[in-house]
Amino acid sequence: MPELPEVETICRSLEPKIIGHRIEKIAVFNDKTIKSPSPQLFAASLQGEEITGLDRWGKYLIIEIGSSLVLVVHLRMTGRLLFVDAGDSVSKYARVIFYLDQGKELHFHDVRKFGTMHMVKRQQLDDFPPFQVLGYDALDQRLNLSVFMDMLKGRRGQVKGLLLNQSFIAGIGNIYANEILWKSGIQPQRTADSLNFREQERLYQAMRDIIELAIKHHGTTLRDYVDGDGNRGEFQNMLSVHGREGEPCLSCGERVVKIKQGGRGTYFCPSCQD
Ligand SMILES: [Zn+2]
């Protein structure tokens, strides 16, 4: 699933291209992609409107339309947003196509069909239910070390699960949670309330460092992810533990271990992480 660095990379690749384009027509090939309103009203409301901005919160893409509408997109497992020339071949996995002016198109491509789109009035965005329970974005400036430490207070769950909890911090998924915990030297089954001051600080710094480094390398492509131009990420070549079961730890040479936590694969170094 695309996590914060992948969604941010998509944002950065699309932003200079789609802003200023007018939506001439919309074709919805999979009704279930459009969560609200109805696909008919969705298409009718957006037709003729201009794309005015692009933003992100956690794993959500926020496309600003005209002055009063917002399109909230979640890519889930396999969603892609691709900016292409009109007349380029259309994949059978294209679920929604936005036909833009100046001979351009934006394709929402989604093999597994779990991706979603909501059209929301801009002034009602704060009331959009998924946003009401979403935590600070992992890169939010307001999320400084002292705020992070305050948020950890009273949390008794395992630290890996907490990093994945989007209402705690938005944007981190399984790959980056594994990498962040390795970089901070924290065993993933530790409970949040067992972390001392130094460990909390290391966790915070590793979160910022790993995410920024992954964005710099255009995210991680293990299977499906590509940016708005169809380019793969490069961070899969820089993963320290994720997907490296049995291979030597890059820091100490001990073999990387894989366990299951909450149904997800957790990779860690039993020597560096305690
Ligand atoms: Zn190690």
C-alpha cells in the first residue's frame, strides 16, 4: 500500500501538471470507487471545473477543485493516478478517467478496486468523517518532539502498532514502521510506555529521517506503486530490514528476523533492536 512518501511523490509529480487544467468530462467505469456523492452527481458536479490545488494528509490525496470543492482520494492497495496524453492507451484497470482540457487526461488506475474517491465541499472538509479521526501528518510542523512525547503518554500498546495507527500519526504503514524502528534501535514488540526519554527522541528523529529520505528517493516500489508519470520509486533498494528476513543486518551482521504482529510482517534485528 502506498504510504506517506509514495503519496507525497505522487503529489509532487502531479502538482505542476494538473493545476490549471479544466475537467471537461468524467467517465466512471467502477461505481464503487466513488464513495460520495453518487457517481452521476460526482461527474456532473466536477464537469467544467478547474483543478486549483493538490495537497496530502497522511495517505490521503486532496485535489482542490474550483473554489468550493475538494476531491479526497485514497489509493489503498493498488491505486494509481496517472497523467497522460489524450489518445494514450486506456488500461482495463482504469476505474475513473478525468478528461482534461489541452489534450490531457488523469486516469485513476486500480487493479484491486479498493481505492476510493469522495467529493467534499471545501468548507465541510473538517467534518469529513475519515479526517475527524486522523492524527497529525508524520511531517506536520506542529508535530515537534515535545508534542510527540505528550502523545506517547498513557499509550500502553506495542510501539509498532502505534506507528501504524493513523489516528495516532497519519501516513506511516508497514514498510516505514519497520524501517523507523530499526533506525531507532527499538524492538517492535516493546510497549509505548516502556520507552525512555532517549528512545522516544530516537523514535521521533528516525520517523522524520526515514520519511524524508524515502521522499528524496521517490518512495518504495515493491509491487504496484508508481508516481503520476508512471515512474517507480527507488527506496526499495535502501531498505534496512523490511523484506530482508534471514539477510545480514546492515549495521551488525546479525540475521534479520521476521515475526507477525497484527497480521503484518515485522522485520527487525534482534541484536540492534532491544
Ligand atoms: Zn543489527
